[in-house]
Amino acid sequence: MHIISRQVTFEDSINFHIASSLECLIFRTKMAKGLLPPRGLEPANSVSCSSKSLHREARSEGLRQLESCFSMFASQISKNIMKLQSLLAAVAFLIPLLSIFPHVVADLDSDRQALLEFANSVPHIRKLNWNLALHICYSWAGVTCNKDGTRVIAIHLPAVGLFGPIPANSIGKLDALKVLSLRANYLNGSLPSDLLSIPSLQSVYLQHNNFSGDIPVSLSPRLGVLDLSFNSFTGKIPTTIKSLSRLSVLNLQFNSLTGEIPSLDTLKLNLLNLSYNMLNGSVPNSLQKFPLSSFVGNSRLCGTPLISCSLNSPSPSPAADSLSPPERPKTVTSKKLSTGTIIAIAVVASSLIFLLVLVISFCCLKKKVSDNTSTIKEKVALANGGRSEKTEDFGSGVPDAEKNKLVFFEGCAYSFNLEDLLRASAEVLGKGSYGTAYKAVLDEATIVVVKRLREVGAAKKEFEQHMEIVGRVGRHPNIVPLRAYYYSKDEKLLVTEYMPAGSLSAALHGNRGIGRTPLDWDTRLKISLGAAKGIAHIHTEGGVKFTHGNIKSSNVLLTRDQDGCISDFGLTPLMNYIPFKYRCAGYRAPEVIETRKGTQKSDVYSFGVLLLEMLTAKSPIPLSGHDEVVDLPRWVRSVVREEWTAEVFDVELLKYQNIEEEMVQMLQIGLACVAKVPDMRPSMGQVVRMIEEIRQPQGETRPSSEDSRSKDSNAHP
Ligand SMILES: Nc1ncnc2c1ncn2[C@@H]1O[C@H](COP(=O)(O)OP(=O)(O)OP(=O)(O)O)[C@@H](O)[C@H]1O
């Protein structure tokens, strides 16, 4: 090695040392692989590397350079004492850093463990690249570290399809965490107590999940933002919030919180939203500056900016009780009553009791039949009383002047008005993502379904224009006919034809016990084809951007002759949000979970899940009375990969003969629809054609499932 002639710096020396070692390492590797000439024939500058003195050589060369470097420093001391001082300061700074280095490594290691614990116990739809081969700070998705890469300070995992509860001792162990964003997932259960109490935590975004239970009382004193909105938290607002002096945003809207609002007068809140809970009492003085929207939807809450407490007369709080003067006890006169008076009182009392019993029995009787006879108005009022609805009295939102402004779609033969509709006997069919559906019986021939929409984002004009398009596009035998709509500030209603045969979901999963009529293969095929035609029509007639947005088996309704009809069409674009609750998740295309935007290709994906559901009779979403929820695309793919295809089919289908080939063809269509890459999925038009091709002309290749069934019953009496 030649002597470096230019002036050598400390940095040069170190670089040289490293370079020497690397050169040697490369040389040695090449030697081992036989890529270099034998010893003695090697080039001059690599001789030293080929012997045992490899490191010694490099080190002594490095040391020589260090020596020259230090002699240069010595001359610099005399020239510039200031420079040396700063160098010493730097060294002084580095030494303690080096001494704590093992702790730094341990902290990052513990952060890594905590995150892996979280990822391993919380299922997620979108794959997380959290593995030991990648650096936690520079490569792990959604993880942010501090500047020197020694601690995790932020987690951002919005809408990645996280399911289930957050385990204790996972994220709660990240004790340098400042920002936690897990919004818009499907997380549920109660929050572990170690989560919000992380001392460094400043911002928490857990909105749009399904968390339940109490809000933990132990909260980080540094919290500036706490957003737990759109969950199912219960219990009281913890009073410990009062001590969060840095809190500026508190959003708890759309939960089921009860009790009174703590005064929070010590806080300097910029944003407060407690709307749509079950809070009671009066709005504390310190919070009366916030708008109505911060408190609306708490029917037992009163005071500015809501209605005055004297008008509302909520159940008086113990505090209010103690303020009102105690009632003076009435003076009791010790007059003796005559026997006649006593008899008269007894007669009156017993007739009163008799009357009371009569009234109670009458009420009970009325209540028993109320499912069939109560009106939509009463149902809503009842539901509001029971807090299952988050909107005030149904009729109250409809001003008298507007009572007749039900807008009928072209070609609709009905002639009732809104008042008739509100007075009709009603039955709750179900509570969906967009609102509650009621079956309303106006008369024997007029039965409709009234869908009371909540959270409509569209203004009146936009709503009307959209309805016009929906009315036009929706005219198809495989789309549930929309009959009318109503729009006012407080109420938005949709009236559709009632489909007495129910939904595909009910036919597949309802009453699986004794007395069930199984859905035969022909019917399943017919329903699938009808539903596919309905969606294909929406896609072609509505234009490229027109989607359904909520394809699932409860939105495929059956006609009397068992054809499939698409319902809930046209609702998604009107809403403030795409329904992302756990109940719809199994049908969502992976890209929709990420972008929150439906496309025609994502409708195709949902339809593919529906086909797999129809073939397997397994539900991709939770259903009451059914424990099993299956990630259908994943499960079917894995079974098919293992060549156990026959295992996926619904056992009820196995008794029909000669349908295996058709079922496998349908399975392939379903799998094509649930392709991960949207562009790989067929269009709905193609899906219709593929399903049509499954069915050969009757009698040519196989007997109908009816025939098979009779054969079957002959075989097994
Ligand atoms: N026109 C109709 N005729 C008969 N049943 C209906 C009709 N519309 C809806 N239903 C049934 O009423 C129930 C509630 O329907 P709704 O559409 O409100 O909720 P969902 O389908 O469960 O969820 P989502 O709101 O996400 O579509 C469902 O079981 C559905 O099948």
C-alpha cells in the first residue's frame, strides 16, 4: 500500500481502516471461491490480505494513519484551540451515548416485540410487512420512529382491515408512542387499560371501529386529541378527562355513553362532539359555547344549546334535588273516620284496582299484537324510547304542510300519501347499515317497505336528482322496484315494493334446523343469474361510474317465482359513508377497504363472495344464531389449492345428483370475481354470460335437481 501523500484527516483514517478491512474480506472471499490466483501470484496491494496477518496489517496501517492524524491534531491545537474544544465536546457527547447504546437497542427491541404481538393477535385483511428481515423504523408499514431511529413514536394503520380486540401488553407497551391511529377498522372489544395511559401519548384516533365497554379512566396526561367516535362505548364519560390540560379535541359522537357530562371547565377544547349518545342531565355551563351539533341526539340531555331543561324536565339529578327546598310535611289531622266512610273508601279503592287490572290486561294484549298493528310512527317512538334509534320522533320531522309530499316514481300505481304511510301498521324488518326497514301494510293489496335513512349526506336537490336517475336506471325485472321517496330536513324515506319471499341470506342461513326447506341447486342458479343480471343492468344503464356499493345476500331479494332481485340500489352515493361495519366487511373488495371508494369491479368482487356463499352456505359476515364467519375467498382458494374442491360445497347440495360439474363451474366464476387485482375480475356482463353457459338445455346433460331429488328420495326412503 502506498503512503497517502495528501494531508490526512481523522475521517480519512477511519475510512481507510474500513476500506482495508473490506478489501481484505472481499479478497478472502474470492480466494475461498478460487477466483484469485494462488499465493505469490497475487497483485502487490493484496498480498497482506492473503496471510494470517490480514487484520494486523490493516489495523497497523489504520493506526499509522491515526498517529499521523493525532500529530496533525496536536499542531492544530496550537493553531486553533476553539476547534479542539468543539471536538472534545463532541467526544464528550458521544461517550454517554455509547454507554446507553445497549438500552437504546433494548427499547427498540421491546417496541418491535410489542408490535409483533399486536400483528400476531389481531387478524388483518391487508398484509402488514412487519417482519424481522426489515428494519422496524425504515420499512414497517404504518410505523414511525423518532429521528435517531431508537423508538417507535407513531402508529398509523387506518382502514387496513384489522379485526378483533387489541390485546393488552401489545401497543400499550410502546412507551414512547405519541400518535396512535387505528381508525376505520373492525376492531372490537374493550380497550386494554394500558393503551390510553401510555404516558407519552398525544393523539388518539380510534374512530369508526366497534369498540365497546367503558372508556378507560387512566388517560395519558399529554393527550391533545382523543377521537373515539363511531364506536359502541358504554358507561360514563370518565371524569379523569377533566385533568387533561392539553386536550383540544374530544370526539365521542355516535357511541352509547350514559350519565351526565362532566363539567370539563378546566379544558381549553377547540372541538367537542358528544352527539348521538345516551347522555342525560344538563349541558354544563362551561360547554354551552359549543354548537347544537355537539350535543344533538341525546334525548335526555337539556340546556343551552339544546332546549331548556325546564321544558324537557329530565329526571332530576341528585344535585338538583338537594338545591330545591324540601317539601314541607303535611299536617295530619287525627280525625277518626266513620265506618260508612271506610266502606265507601274500600268500595272506591277496589273498583279502582279492578279498573287498573283491566287497563293493564288491555295494554298487555295490545302490546302482544303490536308487532302487527302498531304504526311506523309508534315503532320509531318505541325504538327511540329503547334507544335503538338515534333520531328523534319520526312524525316530528315531517311538517304538516309537507305531509303529502311523497314523490312517486313514474309508472307507480299507488295512491297513498305520507300520512297514510305513517299511520299504516308496521313491522320492523331489520336494521341495516343505512337505516331501519319497516314493512308497512296500507291495505290488503298495498304492502310496501319503508326504509328510514340515517346519515344522508346529500342535500335536497342532489337527493332529488339522484332519485331521478335511480328511478330510471332501476327499472328492470331483477331490481327491487322503488316506488316513492320523501325528503325533509329531518326525515329521508324510501318506499320500495315488499318482496314476500324474503332474501337469499334468509333462504341460505335461516332456519337450518328441522322443518327447513333447503334451497335446491336450480333455485340457487336462478337466483344467482337474476342477481347478476340486475347488477349488470345497473352497471350498463347507469354509466361506467354507477355502482351498487353494497352487494350482499340480504340485498338479494326473491320474487314469488324464486328469481333474484337486487335491493338497496342507489343508496351508497347518498350516504355520508360506505358501510364499513363488521357486518359488511366480508363482502368488501380489498381495495375498497383501503380507498373507501366503490367501483364496478368492487361490486363484481362482492358478487363473487355472494356466489361462494351460495355454494358453501357459509356466511362471510356475522349472523345472529351463527357462530361461523368465514373469509370466503381465502378459505375457498385454500381448499381448492389442496385439491379438496368437493369439500367446499354446502352439504344440502350434495344430495342432488349430476350437479358437480355445474357447481365447480360456478365456483370458478366466483373465484374469478374475487381476484385480488380489480382488472383481473370479469365485468358483470361477462359474469351473466358465464352463468348462462353453465346451464345446458334441460334434459340434454343432466336431470333437473327436482328429478334428482325424487331419485334421491327413492333411494333413501
Ligand atoms: N323490499 C323488501 N322486501 C322484503 N324484505 C326486505 C325488503 N327490503 C329489505 N328487506 C329485508 O329487511 C331486512 C333489513 O334490510 P336492510 O336493507 O335495511 O338491511 P340489510 O340488508 O341487513 O343491511 P344493509 O343496510 O347493509 O343493506 C333484511 O333482512 C332485508 O332482506
